[in-house]
Amino acid sequence: MRALSGQPRPRPPVTAPPSALNPASAGLLERESALELLAAEADRAMGGSGRLVLFRAPTGTGRSALLEAAAGLGAGLGMRVLRAHASAESSGIPLALVTQLFGPPRRPAGLQVPTPRSPHHVRHPSRLWRLLGEYAAESPVLVAVDDAHLADQASRRWLAESARQLTGMPVLMVVTERGQYDIAPPAPGLAYSLPPGVVRMHAVAPLSRPAAEELVRGVLGPDTSDTWVDGCVRAGAGNPLLLRALLDDLRAVFPHGGRAGGADDGCPEPGLPENCAELYPGAFVAAVSWWLSSTGPESTTVARALAELEDSARYCEGRKDEEEGGDASPGGPGSPGARPGDAVHGALCPGHDLGDDFGDFLSELTRADPERVSGWIAAMLRLGLLRRTPGTGVPRFAHPLLRGAVLDGWPRSQRQALHLRAAELRRRRGDGVEAVAGHLLHTAPGGPARFAEDLLDAAADASRAGRTGAAAHYLRRALDEPMPRERRAAVLTELGELEFATLRTGGIPRLAEALHLQEQPRDRVLAAVNLGNVLAHRGKPHAALDVMRDLGALDGEPVLARTIETASAFFSDHDPEIRRAVYTRLRERAERSPEWISPALRALLIRYEATAGLLSAESAMRQVRRLLASPEDPLLVPYLLSTAAAVAQWADASDDAERIIRTALSEHWLSPLHPVHRSLLNTRVDTAAARGRYGWVLEETADRLRAPGDSPRTGASNFLAHRVIALVECGRSAEAERLIAGVNVKETQDGWEQNRFLYARGVLRASAGDPAGALDDFRECGRRQLGRDVESPVVTPWRSAAAECLLLLGEPAQALALAEEENRYAAVWNTPRVRGRALRVLGAATGGGRGLELTAEAVGVLRGTSLDVELIPALIAHGVQLTAAGQPRSARPLLREAATAAERLGAVRLSGSAELALRASGARRGNTSLTGRDSLTAGELRIATLAADGRTNAEISELLHLARRTVETHLTSTYRKLGIRRRGDLPAALNSTAGGPT
């Protein structure tokens, strides 16, 4: 081509019209530099020397808006504006784009759209060039071409060649071209072969955060909350197209935007949607879809794969939180600073455990070039469409709405196929069974047999790691695959065990199905016991017994028949009427057929007679020890051990009780579904509480209070009762108050654990100065206990507690009657704990010289028994009576002893009571802090001794059946008391005789 030039003509200074340079009015936020470039190049063209201005930008960042601004600028300057817009539909027609520029009315005669057979095909571009020259001769020309990357090749060549000839012509050519990194390598850009002097290329960047925030508040209102603004900015990713589409949707769905109280009714601020289904008009989804289609099929595949992996991960994490009672805060949706998707997902979450290998995995999964995938991820991170997951660095979409829009319309079958390929890929890579199973969760059922094996192996790994939510997911999905009847029953039982602790249903449907599948008598009995135990704990003891009765007669299977009878006795503890009926039948059977009664059943009868006040502790323990030495079927041994441990704890044989519990838990595999499992844990915490190990009690009960599906309230349980009492004794009554605030005893089942809770609540109320409220609780506890034939104070000493309240309320006669009754039953059981407590309260109720004798006897009974929990109140009671009797000097040593022992236990409440009594006696204690070996509690000394012997915290934890945190807490306290800083100093400090109490 030959350049066509005309004579230069004088012109006034050229400036763009104010409207064209106003970004706010033109929707051109942060495009000042581009507009200034247009003004400068327009001025140059008006002077007779044109040039090509090329705007390269990702999809949706405002290329077309800039082209509109250029056209407006040219028209305002009196330039002839020629416009054309390339499209994919016309990209196969040669010169289709250029022909748009020279449409009617100035098309030369005979000019037609050329085809390969056209006789003028070769000369057609030159004719178009001459036409452009004719236009330029008349007035300056502005050629505006949008989306040149979609133009046919002939038109692109024409534009490039024309750009070379614009020097000396009053022609400004403004062209937009998509410039974005895609998986498929793009064709060379328009400026690829042009020298720098003939083209001014300008890259259009996404909006900065301040500009995006300005746009959001400009549309939704200046008082839009920071949470909404942050969510909109992240979902829009600085892309004007996406952000405007999102704001259009939000304005339609939420007329008042994200403004708290913006509605007339003053409702609180609604949360910004995280699901595209909530954006009803669908402008945002349509914009994302258009953006996605412009990237090409290869990039679309990678983007959807990335979105699906993230969506699957979030689904798994969300389901786990839901089933384990997890709270959304902190960082939950709608909370300040929340970042949806910021959580670091574990092995359950597909692809999110790969870290630095994620890019390679994604490229192999989508069969894309690894280098291009890596570049695409980097480009999307720069554009703000992706972000790195904290901790793992795995890329994710900047907002759930963006991810959801990418997945919108993608068929479920294709998503499942993606996970199927991912599972196979993870298997080939050797990434571990949970990595494979995480993808199988999202595939269609009916795969190869190895699918079920992978899922079951993953469930086992997750269970061993303590991730019960993940294990339950794997098991549910495994049940969708075909498997033998026996295997399915086992999987259902395992899943029922997990759901027992995590779901509101308690796993009952799973266990019922497992029972239905069992065929052998032994298997049916074990399955029935599992189901019955869950039903009993869900407040359905009648249904539990019905399950056992439905097994029918087991003629010829005496062990199984005894197992049913023994389990039924455990279930009956949840209902007083059932308990009375079961034990009546059992006692009659023992009289009629004593040979049929096994050691486990005999132990239950001993337990019943002990609680009924019919046995002494000595007699009970003698019989229990004989039963433990007797042969018993393995099915019944756990029941025997559990009952023996409970009786031993009541009999103040704490060491025996702990030994039996350790044996049962370590030598017998006991599922949480087994009736004995919870019974052993309850007895263990009973024993610790009786020894005053309040720190251990608080550690042990911390994770056992959340009722399935009942956050953050908890049911009335033995664990809760002990935690409440431990908090009271440790001076944390306010925390105890908050803990019981949501418990409604009237709505709970009438079992023994509810009675324990009533007693604990009474202790809390009494400590808070509410003896009347405490008395109500103690009396209700007693009423329920008597309804269960429980007369003895070995379980809950409600009579003594009620008597103390009556004394405070000025009812000494009633208090004395209860105290005397308690003392009679205590004398029958005859152990230091119940005798000492009963004598102490009886002495307080009796008063006078006789009362002084009784409290002195209580101190004598308890001294030297390691039962400081009961000795301390006895010392205080006796000291108070001595002071009242005019013997303060005799009272002070006892009260100092009580205060020292209370401090050693960490019993803040008792320590305070001792201090008050000391002051009343006319004395004050000096520095009460303790140091040295003698200041250590029994638990601290035992742990310190093991640590000094070289045991690790983990070994000590396993050996003593303690939480690791408990071991660490005791060692920290030990270091402080011994005045040491290192573990290596323990042997010398423990062997030192100089470090006595100070």
C-alpha cells in the first residue's frame, strides 16, 4: 500500500470533551491514563499524523467502554468515526470486519464481500484502503474496532498493514483486543509484527480495591456495611463487568443493600449470599458464564475442575462441622473478617492436601499442559479471581459466588466423572487411601469393588486419627456400593457407632438395619445390645427392652440368654419402673435357679443390694472379689468388671476401682455402643471426684458434654454433674451457672444421671447462697432415688446435703431427722467416706456437746484415709463447733489443717470456708503457698515420678489413661511448686528432703 497524505491544516488545541474524561459518568473508573492517551493521540491525528492505539485487556475489564469513550471523543472533535465489532461467528469470512467499517452509504460500486471465487478478491483490500484515504482527505477519521482478536485473518492483516501507513494521515485507529493468559496458547496479537513507532499499546488493569469499593457504595449506598463491600469486591475480583452484574443482582434481591436497619422494620443486616441460587435475576452468573466462554474450552475445563475440587472440599468441611456440632464463629459467614473458604481442609477435602503439587495434579487431571496451567493460575491470582488458601497455598476462587457461577450449568454427571478420574489419578500417584476416598465421595455408586475397600480403609484411617466426621462420610458412601450381607452389617454397626456421638438420630436407623441383616444368634444378640444401648441413652428404655425381647427364646444358648438379661439390667438404670421390674425378676430367678445366675448377674444383684442399703461395704467387696476370681464367659466379663468397679468405688477401694477400669478398657475391646463403655468412664470420673482430683475431672469432662446435635446446650449427665461440682470447688461458680443454664430437667429422662445432675445443681445453688433452691433440688433428687429403690448414700448423699440447707433455713428438727436417717444407712455400708460425712452433718444438726463429739468422731473416721474431700469439711465443722463452744485455740490447728489440705487440692471453696472459720476463731493464716515435694498433690506426684523416670508425656498419658493436656498441666504445676524449670531437674527435686511445705 502507498500512504495517502494531504496538506496540513491549521487547528485549535485539541482537548477531549469533559464528559469523555469523567470516569464516574462514563463508568470508566481508574481509566484516566487510557483517556489521556486517547486525547493525546487524537490531537496528533488532528494534526495530520495518525497512529494505532491498541487496548489489550482481560475479558470484562472495560475494553468496549474505552472504545465508546474514544468514539465519543472523536465525534466531539469533528472526526468521521468508522466502527466495527468482530465476532466469532464472522471470523471465517475474509475481510468481514473491515467491510463493517465501510458500510452504506459510501460502499464503492461493485464492492461485494469477497470470497475465494471472487474475481476481485486480491484487489479488495487495496480498494478498502483507498476508501479510507478518501475519507481522510475529507476530514480526520477515527477507526474504532472492538474485539480484534475475534476478527478474520484477512481483516487483521488489513488492520496491521494500515497501521504501518498512518504516519502523515489524519487517521486515528483505536482497536481493542483481548489480552489474557489462557490454557490454549493464543494467536499472535495485532501488534506482534508492528514496529513500536506505529502503535501505542495500553494494558487495561483490573480495578484497584479502593475503586471497587467506591463502585459498590455508589450503587448500594454509602452506608453499605464493610462486610458486604468486602464480599462484593472479592466476588467481582476487580472486574467491572462481573462487579456491575453482581451489584445489579444484589440491588434486585436486596433493595436495601447491606445496610443494617435499612428496611422500614429495622431488621438486622442480611448476610451477603454465598450461593448463586440466591441471586435470582442471574446477571452475575450470566456474566461469569460469558467470561468463561471467552477463555476457550481448555481454560473452562481447568477453571471448572478447580471450582469443583474447592466446592467438594467446602461441602465435606461443612458437613463435618454440622455433624460434630461445630459453630460458624469465628470466621463464619457474615462475621467481620470472615473469608469463606479460608479454612484449611484436611485429607477429607479432595485436592486440598496437595500443597505445592496441586498445579501438577490439576494439569494431569484436566489433561492440560502443566506449564500453561501454572501460568494460568498465576494470571488468575494477579487478576484477583483466585487466592491462595492460607497454610497450603492451594489456589481457590476469591469468593463462593464466583466459584458457584463457574460451576453453574455444569452437569452433575461430568462433575462425578471428574472425581472418578481424580480418584484414579490419586491412586496411581500413591497419595494415600484417604486422598482417593475423598474423591470417591463425589462419584456415582456402582463402581468397581475396590471403591468400597478404599472407602472402608479411609474410614479406618480417619477413625484412628480421631476424625470421626470424615470416617462417617466414607462409611456412608461405602454403603452405596454392593457388598456381602455380613460386611454390610459390620459397616452399618461401625457407622452407627460414629453417628451415636455425632448425629441427633444417634445412629439408631443404622443399627436397626444392622440387626435386621444378622442371621447368627450370637451376632443378633450383639447387634441388639448395641441398638438397645443407644435407645436407652436416647431416653427410650422401653424400646430398648422391646428389642431384647424380640430376640425370642434362646434355648440351648445360656450365655446369650444371660447376656440379654445382663444388658437389660444396664438399660433399666434409665427408668425407675423398669429397674424395679428387672431386678425383681432377676432376684426371683436367683432364688429359684441360683445355678443359672452367672458372676456378672450376681455382681449386679450385689450392686442393687448395696444401693438399697442392705449390704455392708465389707460384705459387698468380699463377694465381688470372689466373683472376679470365678470363671466367666468372655461376653459377660466386661459387665462383671464394670459392676465390680462401681462397687469398689463406693467401698472407698479407689485403687481397686481404677485397676479394674484400666483392665476393662485395655484388655477388652469395648465399643462406645457397649453398655459397659460409658459405665466405666462414669465410674472413673466418680473415683477421681471422690479423691478431689478436680483438675483431672475438668479435663476429662471437657469433651463429653455436647449432646449429639445439641450445641451448645448439654443434657443432664453424670459428666456434667461432676464438672459443675468441680467448677464450684475450684471457685468458678459463674462458669458452672452458664453451663447448666440450658438444661431443663423436666424434659430429660428419669434416669440415675439426671439425679446426679440435680444433686450437682443443688451444690451450686447452695454455694451461691440459695439454700431454698438447693433444698428443692436435693429433695427432688431424693424422691427420684427412692423411686429407684436407692436408699443408701453411696450414690448421692442427698439427705446430708438437704439437712445442711434446712439448718441454714432455720429448720433444725427436719434437718436432724434427715441427718439421723442418713447416719443409719451410712452405718450399714460402713465406709469412712459415707460414715464421716453422715457424722459431720449429724453433729452440726445435733449441736451442743453431743454435736461436738459427733464431728470429732467424723474427723477421726476420715483422718488417714486420703479422703481429703470429706476430711476438710469435717475439720471445718469440728473447728467451728469448738469455736462456738469457747475453745478457739483448739479449733485453730484443725482449721489450719483444713485450709492447707484445701489448698493442696485446689479446692477454692473449701479453702475460703476454712479461712472464714479461722478468722472467726480469732486467727489469720500467713502465707499459705506451698513449695517442695510435700506440696504436690497425689496426681502431681505420680506424674512427676514417672517423668523423672524418663517417661514421655505421651507414655504417661497412655499409662494413666489421662488426657495429654492433663499431664502437661500437672507437670507445669509441679515445676512451679518444686522451683525448677527443666524436666531434667525432676529427679533431684523429688529426692530432696529439704523442700518441705512453707
